Amino acid sequence: MARKRSPSALWLHSHPSVTRKMPVCHRIFLLLCLLQFSSVYSDITDGNAEHLKREHSLIKPYQGVGTSPSSQWDFWGSTLVTSQYVRLTPDERSKQGSIWNTVPCYLKDWEMHVQFKVHGSGKKNLHGDGFAIWYTKERLHSGSVFGSSAKFHGLAIFIDTYPNDEAPDRSFPYISAMVNNGSLPYDHGKDGRSSELGGCSAEVRNKDHDTYLAIRYSKGRLTIMVDVEDRNDWKECIDFGGVRLPIGYYFGASAATGDLSDNHDIISMKMYQLMVEHTAEEDNQDWTKIEPSVSLLKSPKDNVDDPTGNFRSTPLTGWKVFLLLLCALLGIVVCAVVGAVVFQKRQERNKRFY
Ligand SMILES: [Ca+2]
């Protein structure tokens, strides 16, 4: 029953009601089974082990949320925090709201699981606009992109429920990702199509069951998965290599309504650290100074055999320099030998003429 591509610990965290009802011996058995699964899972994912980071997580009953200096999350605009959900916007026109982690995230490899609920009275396409999950330099900046700032630095995941651009090849709701260094505009009229990394359609509205989104960032690879069909199964939405994001940015969520509206509720945001080994070279970089960017030289599929796509442009390592020098030296030797032979033959020819 464990969620596909989700480790055992996460599953226990996200389904506490299941374990609560079990006798102790069954719980131990389940834990052992899941630990076994976890070790298999670890093998699949290069030894990753996940840990919940509470300082970056938003969990019921949201005790760390508020305006006090010690709070780990604060909020803005129409956001309403209850004991059961964080409502970014109500099902009313022209609302904007957001919630932001006050603690900057210094994890190099992470996975964020978001449980959300988008619901409202609007039928067919008469609802909007959607919500966004952010990992950005800026926090609590109101703006025109799903209730947050348009000129952001970092990563945005948009869960866009309203098709502004009535393109026939795309069905809504549509989930997309965008990486920005503050210079790219988000084109609402085109639903951000020109600046997106990729995306997928997902039926996320008015579901009776729980709906989830997972964002994984590890070694320059951004993967977004959705679980909205009540199958306890992650479905891949976006998988993109060559994504560079710094550490020290903030997680947040925001939503907006316009002429059309919806309730945009966040039930939880759970942040897990991924235990991934980095090379000494990667570790020696100043990760706070990385500029958010995406290498578009390779398609995501090409990056499969190169998990360190993030560091493709780093300086050459020692053995690569040695190989290059060796090649250069061999080239010089070959040229010298050929030159000598040609010179000698010419000399012989000249001697014959005299
Ligand atoms: Ca839209």
C-alpha cells in the first residue's frame, strides 16, 4: 500500500489514522515491512533516505503559524488559518492570499509533499485562477502571479485551473513549473506557456478524496509528481534535468481569484531532506550564490545517464585536464614525427637533383 516512489516513513506520516487503528504487533509488522520496502527503495534511488524537516513543514493544527517572532510560517491577504486547513482564498471574487515559511531552506536535496484541496461552486470552466507553490528568494511579496510577485527569483509550480488562452491542445487544470532569475515575465494571457519548463493536465478540483503534489529537487533534477486519483500512487508530471537552484530561499504557497473563484486550501506541506552524496567539488561550491537557471542544451531524457547535470558547466577536474594535456602532447609528437619525415624526404630529393 505504500505510495509508489514514496518512502515508508513518508507514508506513515501522511496516513497516521491507518496506524492508529492497528494493534501494536500489526504496527511493528507493518513497520518492518515498510523498512524492508524502504531499503529496496533506497537501492533504487542511489541510497536516498528521507527525513521530515519540521521547520519547513506546515502540518495540522498549524501551531507554528502566526505573526509572532518565533512563528515558522506567516501569511498575508485573504489567507485564513483554521485547525483543519489553510485557506489561501475563499470562493469569492478578486481575492489574493499567501503563506510563507519564515525559515530559509539550506537543504541541497529535498522533496516537498503538498496536500491541497481546490473546490468551489463554479461549474465547467467557470472557476479560477489556481494556486502556486514557491521556492523563492522573496517572500510575502504580493503580485499578479497567483497572488505573488511576478519578478521572482527561484522556482514556481503553478496549479492553473482556468484556461486564459483557449488553446485546444491543453486541458485544464494544468500544472506547470517555471524557474526565474527575476527577468522572465509570466504571461497570464497565455497561461505562462512561454516560460514553462513543462507540465501536465490533472483533474484536481472538487474531489472527495485527498489530492497531493510532490516536488523533488536533487542534483539539478526537478521532478513533479501528482496523486489526485485516489489510487495512492504518484504519477509523474514533470521531470527536468539541468535545473540550478541556490540554497537559502523560502517555501511558500499563494493563490488568487479574479472574476471567477474557488476555495484554494493547503492541508499540509511536508518537507523531507534527501540524503544524497555530493562530490567534494560540489560541496566546495557556495550554494547560496547559485543563480536560478535551467540548462536547455539537453532534453531531460538525455540527462538520465548524467545525474550531476547541475554541475556540467563546472571547471574541469584533475584527470580531465591530464587527459587533455596527454592528447595535446601526443598531437605535438605526431606532428613533429610527420614533419621530420617530410623534411628528410625533401632533403633526399634535393640531394638527387644536385
Ligand atoms: Ca490561467
